[in-house]
Amino acid sequence: MKLNNKKTRVRIEGWFHPEEGKWYQEQVKKLSNGWIVEIGCWKGLSTSYLASVLIGKPQRLWCIDNWKGSKDQYSKLYRELLEQHENDGKPVPIQFRKNLKKLEIPYKMLEMDSQEAVSYFKDKSCSLVFLDASHDYLSITTDLKAWWPKVHRNGVLAGHDFSNDHPELIRAVESFSKIWSVPLKRGPRTIFYFIKP
């Protein structure tokens, strides 16, 4: 993906489709109050779509990732990618920071697990929480349950990869919808989301 702003052209590797990026950008535009929290950042491709909305504004974005891999069916692949980048002298966390610096997006970083990071946020303090970390059933279930209280009224709890490639994620998301009696909504491609009543 190439993303242009006034000063630079940035190419970021990742797994986030432009249609999903546009949806993400539009949500942030609509939700003008509260923290934006992105969980699972990799090199910052999804984050980059927020540049046009956040550049020149007060810092609202928190990025959370431990860059230790996942617990789902792609755990081996992520470990190999992380090791490869480390061996090449281009650790993924450093690439993430460099990319966001080039994009001039104001943000703060918590390099830790989602469940550790959640304690940094007050209930109802977030306008949008976007989950794109480990896609196994337990991780998704735990993240949804932990971050839901942090979202304020009419805010959004969303995530990525709601697809047949991730059946455990689908099961966890659908189960959350039933248990919490909140409608499951779908964005473009593999986006899922809930609106806090």
C-alpha cells in the first residue's frame, strides 16, 4: 500500500484491504470524542488509514502490540516472520514506529499484551477499540469481554478477519453477540463490529 500525505510517500506491508481502511477511517471521523485503541498493529498498515483524520489533531490514538506472535493457527508463520525481520536487522516494532513517524500520526504505544494494556483505560473512555491480535477463540473472547466496558455509549468495538479462514474468531464473536445481547454488524470484507447501546 502507498499512502500519501504532504511530506512523504509510505509503503507498508500488511493484511488490510483499502475498503476496510476506508471504513476504519470513516468510523474515526464520526467518533470525535474518546480514545481510539488499536490492538494488533504489525507494521502499521491499518493504522496508516487514520493519517488523514488524525494528523494535526491532539493525540487520541493508542497502539497496542506485544510483537511476540499469536496463539492461533498462524502462530508459526508469525514467529518465523518476526525472527526473519529480527535477523535482517529490521525488527517489526521498530518498523512500526518508523512508519508512524513518517506518517506524522500522533499516537502513544503500549508494547504489551492486550489484557495487560486494558487496565490503563477507564471504563467508557474509548470511542473505538479495534481488535486485530490473536484470532484463537480464547484470545478473542477475552479481548471482547475486557474491552467492551471501555467503550462509551454509541462507541464501536470492532475487529478484523471475520472470515472462514478464522472459524474460532467467528465462533467467539457470534457467542459474544448472543451473551451480551448486542447485534453483530458487518463492515466491508472481513470487518465485524458492535455499537455500544
